[in-house]
Amino acid sequence: MHNMEERTQHRTKVPTRLRFVLGDKAVDVALPDDVLLVDLLPSILAQFGKDRIEESVDHEGWVAQRLGEAPLDEDRSPAELNLLDGDTVHLRPRGEEMAPLNYDDLVDGVAERVRADAGRWSPRRTRWMLRAAALAVMLAALGILLAGPDAVLFWPLPAMLTLALVIGAAALARTVGDSVDATLLGMVAVIYATVAGWLAAESLDPGGTVAIRVVYAAVGAILATVLALVAVADAALIFATGLVFAVLLLVPAVLWASSSLTAQRAAAVGIAVNLVVSLFVPGGAFRLGGLRLPMLPTESHEVREDIEPVPHRVVLDRSVLVFGYLKALYLGYGGAQAVLLVVLTAAGGQWPLILVSVCALLLLLRSRHLSGVVPRSALLVPAGCAVLAVLMRLAIGVDPLHRVLVLLTPVVAVGAALLALGHVLPGRRLRPYWGRAVDILEYAVAISVLPLLLAVLDVYAWVRGMSG
């Protein structure tokens, strides 16, 4: 969102006027603040004469630096370098940079270091503080509504506020160009819509089950997310994450509400369905990013046909979108899986805990295929939550001696082993047969999910009952 804020600000910025000094000559130049310094240096050197450009061959080019500071990063723009109107920049041969100034005033040196500290409070942090305060106040207003016993009577109020927030987000994004604040309003609108759906279900059917309320809440969240997605196009990836999360939770919720299945068994079905859906995430991100692979040839003459090349810039720009959607889809998927795995673990039971453990292992094995930090974490975090939930569930009702011997000691040993593995495994090339063995293990674990799911659903007991 910070990038969106910067793009919005660039619309009204004017060129930055700087004074460049080379030797005993100084020139004033107006530069665009969004062009890399390395692209601007040739034009700047031309102001000092062609001989200065030719001199760069003798000393590997020029560097730009402010007095008393390190050379400026040439791969950044004046705006990113915080160059302001009136600043003086010195051009020096590379390798002959000006040395830092020695301070004769200790207090002045410490003060400059404090001003340059990355953790120093800045106007940008003030802006984010006020945004966080606004978010907290709007959520507190929702808490005030829910505080009374008659909150269900006011369910139209959060629904109307949802619509108002979406309209406000659209106005900020499309009229003012403030995508950051618009995104925050859209996120609050989704929360309001979720609460409105829950209260509406309770008001329309006071005797209804929790499953019905969950379905209404999920539907409200999905509708608000779609509206926010349309209103704030710059935050498409954020709302895509929420949309995937809500949809993947809606499926088991509908199954829970429309059948005799318990919440635990509906969650088990949802986990199995999501494991299959996750296989289509990379292809879905590829299509959402606007890229399509050419059809494979089926005839001999098709092999000789020329493939129309795709422009370089188009591929690069759309690849960024593909990776963004890949992160968004995996984040939504991982969040939904974490919730369903915890729900499946909550009630306990032998087969549910085994199924959760197997699913955690499958997520762990599948994560090795993903090279991105966010997609891999989106699988590792639910796996970790599942393992933690299983351990906590096993610890409930166990006497202290068995808890220490059977659970605590092995867990500490596994933690120590993982710590030791962190010093050995990273960067080490394994034998090819180990990779093949892990592939076979992944296939076996994936296949075992179905029979374990049938055990959780008591299908085997039902079949035995049918056979007498």
C-alpha cells in the first residue's frame, strides 16, 4: 500500500531543482524526481562540457554525493534519495569520493545520527498512527453496537454502514486518488458486513443454529469484499485474499448448515476439498495475471508454425501481477485451512487428530515446491497451527507424569533436532534419490487423506452396520 501512496503523490509533484558542483563550476538543474539518477547523470555532465564526459573513461565514471555524506545510490530516483529543492550535490571521480566530515561538536554529531535513524518518528508514521486510530475507533463503534442484549434488532445499521463505507472507499480511490485510506475503509466494510450477516440470521431466525449464522456472516463478507474489490482496484490483491478465505470457509459452513454433519466433520470435508483446490492456485494466478501459454501442437504442421512473440515489457508487468495473485490466493487458502484444521482438532477423537496430523504433513511436503516466502509461509503456518492444536488437544486430560514423559520431552527433543538441522540442511545439496523418496511420500500422504476422511465421517461404521 505504501507503493500505491507514492504513486498517488507523484501525480502532483514538480521537478526538483538541484545545484551540481564539479570542480570550480556549479550549475543549477531541474530534474524529474521519478527517474533513476544513473539515467540523469549523462545529461547533468553535459552541462559541464563534453570533456567531462570523456574524462569518465579514465576513472570509471562519476559519483554524486552531498557534502559530508556517502555517495548517492545511482539506482534510485531523486525522490527516493530525499533530494529537495536547493540541495547541493557534488560530482566526484569514482574512487575519489569526499571523506565524511569530522565533528568538532559531539552533540551535533549525535543529533545528526538520531535524525538519520530508521526508527525516528516521521510524518509518514504520524499518518499511519492516525489511520490506525481511525480503524480502532470504527471497530469500537461496532463493539458498542454489539454490547447490548438487543443488538440483533439493529442488524440493518451495520449493513447500511457497510454500503456507506464502500461508497466512501470508491470516492477516495477514484476521486481523491487515496488508495491507502480507501483500502482501510473497504476492510472495515467487510468486517461490518460480516457482523451484519450474523445479526441478520439471528434476527430472522432466533431459534436458528450457529451454522446458519456462520453462513450468513460468510455471505455478507463475500458480498462486501466483492464491492470493495470493485471500488478500490489498487487493492485487488488484498481483497482477493479475503475473498478466497471467505469462499473456502463458506463451503464447509453450507455443508454444516444443510446436513446432519457436525462442525468437526464439515471441517474435515472442507479441508479435503481445499487440498484439491490448492492444486489449481498456480494456474489461476497465471490466468488472473493476464498470461496464457500457447496451445501445444497436435499436428506436424503446427510444429513448424511460428509462435507470436509477447512484448518484453508486457511479460514483465504481467509477471508481477501473477506473483501478486499467487501470494493473495495462497494467503487466503492458508488462512482458511488453519481455521478448519483447528476446528477439526477442537472436539478431539482418534481419527480427527490423525487426519489433522496427516494434513499438516502434506502441507509441509507441498511447501517445498514453492520458492516464494509468502506462498511457502501460507502452507507452513497452517501446518504449524495444526501440529500445535493436536499437541494441546492431546495434553488435555492427561496426568502430569504422562504429559511430561510422553509429550513434553519428545517435543523438546524435536525442537532441538530442528535447531541442529538449521545448521546442516540450508544450502546443502541432497542426493537425487532423497528427492524422489520425498515425492513418493507426498503421493502416499495425499492418497491417505481420503480413507482417513471416510473414517472421520464414520463411513466404515455405517458400511459395517449395513452388512449386519
